[in-house]
Amino acid sequence: MSDHVFRCRDASFSLGKKTYVMGILNLTPDSFSDGGLYITREAALARAAEMRSQGADLIDVGAVSTRPGSVPVDEAEELRRLACLRELCAAVDIPVSVDTFRPRVAEYALNCGAKIVNDVSGTFDPVMAALVRESGCGYIVMHSPTRNAGDAFFYPEGVVRHAERFFDEITDRLVGVGIPRQNICLDPGFGFCKNARENLQLLRNLNMLKREDMCLLSALSRKRFLRELTGSPAEDCDAATVAGCVISVRKGADMVRVHNVRDCVRGTLLADAVYRN
């Protein structure tokens, strides 16, 4: 078994031994799948507890929707939506991640007890990098050529090669400013500036993006390409999501980010029994 880990402050996840399930908690009124369901303090805390009871290994909290066509919100509104974060971090006994690209919001979340910053910007931000280095938090970096998920993008060498180059370059920059590789997690960015064909190419070749000493996250839960393939609304795409998670495990993913924790925990248990022995 590998001795490699994904480290996030005082917590760590051993790589290669099991698949870790990250539950999604959107504190937003307009997310594509569950917008508006958990915007109150009570609903957010109850959902976090529910996901923990269903087997979530960590919880990813987001306060800004990144769906195509979503209305941008400013930093003050993002912070307002995260008002319950300190209480939430104290209430669950698993690491909490914050889904943000803003360094000030990330700093607030880390001060509240979060252990991971999930940055979907697809860019290197020296201010964010300094915060990650000083805090020792885990840092998820996502492949996205632009910040607008709905943008079309042309990949001359193919989407997989583009993602490979991005991960190599941003890892070098992060390590160059003092962030250990064990604190970095790579996310190929399913649904971000990618059409259905490109998403399938990424999933089919996910193993090409796996680095043995670094965590690889697959976040395809209820994404638009699954909805297009199945002809179903987001809430009816959980079976396809579980299938995608199992394929991701087979292709080297260490962690999956999902809405339906219960079913994905069950699916990855079987995948681990088959593929991780």
C-alpha cells in the first residue's frame, strides 16, 4: 500500500487505501441541483449531520453558484451566506472544505475551522497560495481555462493533454512558493469549459491525470453531461453519478465529490473491494 497522503492542517487522508466521499453542501439559492434547500442555518446544520451519518468523509461548503448562467455575487454576500460555518465546523467530526476562489473568504473559513480550500478559479493566485502555505490547509486546484463554467474552449492538443499541462504547471508554481505536494489535490473540472464529449474523454483517461503522491478528486455529480446522456433532470442523475464514481475509482481517483452521499458511499465501497483489494 502507498504511504502517500493528502494533508489538510491536522487531518490527513491516506491515498490508495479507500475512496473518500466528499458531500456537497450548497448554501446558495441558485445552484443547479439543490439551490435554496440549505440556505438557513438550521437546514445547513441538519444536512451536514445527515451526510456525516451517511458516511461522508468530508463536507464541501459553497456559497457561490458556479453553474453556467448563474448571477455573480460579491464577497460580502458570500461571507454572509457562510455565517453558520464556525458552528458547522464544530458540529461535525470530519474535515470541512470551503468552495471559494476568494482569498478573504478562504481566510475567514479557515479561521472558522475549515481544513481545505476548494478553488475552482483555474488560476494561480499568489495571495491564495500564501494563505494555503501559512495555514497548512489542503488545497484543491481545478482545471478550468476560464472562470465561467459555461464558456466553450478549444483544446488544440485535446482536453486531457491540456489538463495534464495545467496540473504540471500549477503544481510547480505552488511547490515553488512552499506548498508541499501532499497538501495539493487535483480536480479535472468536469463540466467547466468542457462539452459532453470532452467530459467523457476526461473520465475515460482520468488515469493520465493521476500522480502517485497527490490526491485526485472526481467531481462529476449530477453534471450537465450526465443529464444530457441520460435525458434526466439533475435530481434523477444519481445512478449515473454512482457509475461515474465507480469508473473514477477504477481510473485512479482518490476522492469523489457528490450530492447523494448514501448511494455513492455504497458504490465506492464495492469499487474499493474490487479495485483496491
